[in-house]
Amino acid sequence: MMSNCCSQIIFLMCLLNVVKIRAQCEVPRAGDQRILTPESIKLTYSDGDTATFQCSVGYKPASLRGSRTITCSGNKWDYSKLKFQCTKKSCRPLPDFANGRYTYSPEGAEGVLFGATATAQCKEGFRLLRYTARRCLDAGWDGREPVCEVIKCPPPPEILNGQSEETLLDEYDYEQAVTYVCNAGYTLFGDSTVSCSKNGIFEPSPPECIKVSCDPPSLPNGKRVHGRPPYRFKSTIEFACNPGFKMVGSPSLVCERNGWNSPPPNCTVKSCGALPDFANGRYTYSPEGAKGVLFGATATAQCDEGFRLPQYTARHCLDAGWDGREPVCEAQCEKPSAGHNRVLTPESNKSTYSDGDIATFQCSPGYEPADPEVSTTITCSGNKWDYSSLKLQCTCEKLKVTLSLTAQMLEIEREKLELYRERLAVEKERLQLDRDRLEVEKSSLALCKKAEQKTESHLKPNCTTAGDREGEAGVVQEETGS
């Protein structure tokens, strides 16, 4: 019995503990830089317990209003009533310090809030001795104000063939300067003044003092027109080429540290260049070849066939280029020759004939125009004669007389022939009459023969025999020639 009671008691106690555990809340975790107040930190939180929050280190309440507590309900916290928000504390911007200022990280408004860093920077010419950075903590900026010290330089070096204008010091502050000068006969190269720089040395490098001299240059086919020796630093000399030569390179030279700034120019023979061909002609050059596009050459104009050159026959390559003007080739015709016993009139007989000229023809001696009214002229059109207008025909005077006599004789012969033809026509008519008569006689003779056969001979009619009639017919044929 005793053991059973103990067992029951232990069971009831365990059951009570389970009920009790189930009625607790876990430790609250709100986040957002919120933490429990010391009074709210406990090992266990039972149903109905409250927990109060405050801001983490470096943070402050965003507002004094709003609930900071939560309540354990059963075994869960009721966060719905927690309105407490925290924001970073501000350390405010630091004032600039002597010969320097601060830069903030991060930049902008965040640079003065809790956790930001302010880095000290000295002005140019100063260096920072201590206290380079400060941090924005919960209580404000830590550290102390920085100290900037002016940069100092040792004295600059001495130079050869020159010296500083003033006595050198043992030490120089930032931006203090020293000026150098060269001895007589020497030229200063570089900056004459150097200064104490932020790097603690004098900059730029000290200058150099050098004695400069340039030898007199020569120029074949040219001459010096400006500048006399001796030639020292920045001395100038100027050249010009002789007539007929042109300059290649700069006409002016300057004496620099290492000699003349450029080589002397060259004077080369001038070239006028080839002339373009002109209308109806071209140029030939003397001397031939490449020396004919050079100074002193001659370009002779030549016209194409059928054209003549009245002026500007030659041009010369001079110092300023080709002289003269472009030639003009005029169209011309050769001396006309029409032939057929035609010759030019004295006024039309010339050595040259230009476009538009007119040539007039006449008949050669011993000949005369067959028709005095026709055209006797031709016109030079371009470089050819228009012979289509020439209608002059020339005949010999003796031949004309002979032709006239021949025509008269032919007319007589024609008339004789006509008379002969008329006589033949008459003879033919007579012959036809004789033939008709003969036929009549033959018919009569035939009738007579028939009558003789029917009648007695003493009654024979008076008829001519057939033989007599044929003989007469033959005589008539001989006379007529038919």
C-alpha cells in the first residue's frame, strides 16, 4: 500500500510539472535593435508575465510614444501591442580643425550616425602628426582633434654655370621658392624658379645653364636674307632661293639647345608642270623629256591638221610659271583647186583661208563660162571647202566655133535627108500607080485571050500581048530602082 501511494504521488507531481511547463513562454526576441530591459530578463516566463524593451547601444527611441511591453499569453507572447522603434544616435558633424578638415564614411547623412568614421585630412602643404580618425560611439565622437604641421623642404641643389638669386636657407616651408640665374654667355634651360612641394622636395627639377652656338648653314642655289653670325640660342636665319629655283623645307631656322631646329632647306629647279593640250592642238617641249617640265624650258604650240596658229606660238617656263597665253588654233582650209579649166580670181588667191572665207573662180585663159549666170564661189566651212555651191563650167572658144559649124552642117544634112525622104515618098506613089495600071492591063489581056478562043481570028480584039506588058513593067522597075 505504501508503495502504491508513493507511485501515485510521484505521478501527480509529474503531471503538475507538465501542466506548469506547458503554461510558460520562451525568451522574447523582438529584433530591430531592441533588447530587453535588465528587469525583464528572467529564466522563465509564465502566463501573464510582461517583458519591457529598450534600444541597443548606439540607438535611441524613434518616438517616446508607443508601447514598449509585451505579455505572455498561455505560452506565446502577444507582439501586436509592441510599437517601440529604435534609430541610430547622431554624433553631429565635427568642426574643421586648423589646416585641415574631416571626411566621413559612409558618405552623406549616414556619416555622422552611430558607427560612422571621421577621417582627418590636412590641407595641401601640411602633414598629419596624430589622431588620424575618430568614431561615432554611443556617447559621441571618440579621440581628440588632429594636428596638421606645415611641410618643410631641405635647400635645393646648386647648379653648374649658374646660382640662386638669394642665399640658400637651411629649411624652407611649403611653397617657398628659389630662383636661379645663369652666368654670362650661358642659356638657362628649364624652369628658373623651383618651389617647396607637398612631397617635401623642391619641384620641378633645377634648371641647366648651357652655352649654345650654331654653325652657319649653307644653301646651294640660294642665299641668306636675314640673320648674321654668331648664332646663339634663339638666333634666327632666313633663306631665299635664286630665280628659277623653289624652296623645299622651311625658309627660316632657329638656333636651339642642340643646334638648328630643322635641317636647311633645299633649292631645286622650278617645274612649271606640263601644260594641258588646248583646243585642236598640243605642245611640244624643248629640251625633250623631264627637263622640258623645268625652269627655262620652251613649250611650242602645234595645231592639228586643218588648223592654223595666228599667235602665241611659244611659251617659256619662268620663275613665276609659264608665260604667255593659251594658243588658239583657227580652222583653215587648204588652197582650193577645182580643176576643169577653172582658176581662182586674183583676190581669192591667198596663202591661208580661215573658217568663213569665200573663194571665187573664173575660167582659165582661152576658156569662157558655159553659163555666165551660175555660182562661181565656194565657202571655207571649218577646215573644208563646200564645193557643192560651185556651178561654173568653162568651154574653149575654138571648140565653140567648131561646134557651131558642125551644128549648121548637121542642119543642112538633115534638110537634105528630109528632101530625099520626100522624093522617095513621091517615087513610091508613082510606082504604086504603075503597079495598079499594070494590074488593070493584065486583067484586060486575060479578057482578050478568052475572047479569041470564042470568036474567029478576024474578030480578035486590039489587045497587047502579055510579053509586051511584062517588058514594059521591067523598064518601069529599072527606072524606079525597086
